[in-house]
Amino acid sequence: MGRDLKAAMADAGAMARQAIGMALADVGGEVAEAMRYATAGGKGFRAFLVSESARLHGFSDEVAGPVAGAIEAIHAYSLVHDDLPCMDDDDLRRGQPTVHRKWDEATAVLAGDGLQTVAYQLIAEAEDLTGDQKTALVSGLAKASGIHGMVGGQEMDIVAEKRSEPMSIDEITQLQAGKTGALITWSATVGPSLACSDPVPLKRYGDALGLAFQIADDLLDIEGDPSATGKAVGKDEGRGKATFVSLLGPDGAKRRASELVDTAIDALHSYDKNADLLRELARFAVERDR
């Protein structure tokens, strides 16, 4: 009997939170409390990608655990900062008040900063990783989360809101490949990075998965229920943001997401049935309600 995807994602998320919790075990105060709060809940999507990619290449959860914690810490930091009034100004995240609403803006900034640095601490101090593995992971994560990836995509998003002319589909694809996709692709390629093997199949998978995931987010922003998504909806349209949905329409966006899922699944052919959960994850990415 095969493994259940949602259970495997939940296990990966719990593994990641455990790693982060251990890194914060001896720290008190409001910032540390906010860091723990920010990493609670969530789907465990990126942590699962890390653990499953590692498993496909013969690495156990003991090896993958700190790396799963690292990506969830980076993801949480990005959400904490993205929710701030100077960015998207959101009041709700994962069905709970955002960090700056529960505490204050200064605490939210510091909590995000702390989560970012904890991510690299987790990899650097991982007992089951070699020095070369740590270097490869830290370098890749820094690039994926920084100006060449997530931060660069966020900058494009901010600039786009001030433009008088709408973005093209190629520009939106580039923006989202950085803002959302870069961390997803990095997570998917952790296994090859650990094994020093060919990353191309899982990179193709991650690139397609990241864009499909973002299209699903765009659709949820216009079709989703806040009680299910755990965050406000309708904000992209209210700000006049150019998204996959605004350019392609809901039906066109759904077709594009379906094509991307097919691309992601096709990229896994060399892994045979061992990658069935990753195939299921690609379908889940566009069928989810949050």
C-alpha cells in the first residue's frame, strides 16, 4: 500500500518544526516566540519536497530533517515580511493573526530576520551532512532566497505595482519563477545536491511545479474562501496586480496550470514508481483549496 500524500506532508512539516524548535530550544523572549508562531501550521509542502527528493537519492529523514527545517524557516520568514504594512499589509495568515498584528512591526521584522539566519544555522550544524554537502546546500539556498530568486521576484512584484503598463506573460513568469518558484525548485533538487547527481529532471519538475503552484494561488485569490485559505482573498484584483489569471482569464490560467502539471510529471519518468508521491504532489498543487 502506497504512502498517503497529506500524511507524508504533515510528517515532513512536523519534522521541519522539530528542527527549528531544537534550534530555538534555549531561547526565550517575544522574538523567539514569534518565530515559533510563524512556523506553526502550514502544509509542509516545501519540507516534503526536501524529504522526498532526499529519499529518492537514498538519504534518510535524519539527513533531510535539518534541511527541511531550513526551507520552512526561509518560507516562514518570507511570509512574515511579506505580510508587513510596507509590503502586502495582511492581517491574516494560516487562519491566525499575522505576526505584526499579534505583536508589532518591529517584532515581526526581527522574527523574520531570525528565521532566515536559523535556516543557515540548521544546515551548518547538521551532524549527518558533509562539509561539501553543507556548502552546496547553503550556496543554493542563498541564491534561491536572495536577489537571484525570491527577493528578486519580490522586487519585480513591487515595481510592477507602480508601472502604468501591464506586465506581459513572460514578465509575470519570470517574476513568479523568482518569488515563488525558486524555493520550490531548490527544495525539489536537494536530493541531487546531496548525492552530487544530475539535477536536471528534478529542476524541470520544480520549475513547472512552482509556476503551477503560483497559478493555483492566483486562482484562489479570486475564487477561494478565506475560511479555507486562512488568508484574505481578492487582494490582487483590488490592487490591480497583473497575475496569470488577469492576463489569461480563469479558464486560461487553469489550462496553463494543467499543462505545467503534465510537464512536471513528465520530468519524473526516470524515477519510475519511486516518484509517485511527487506526481501526486503536482496534481495537489493545483487542486488544493488553500
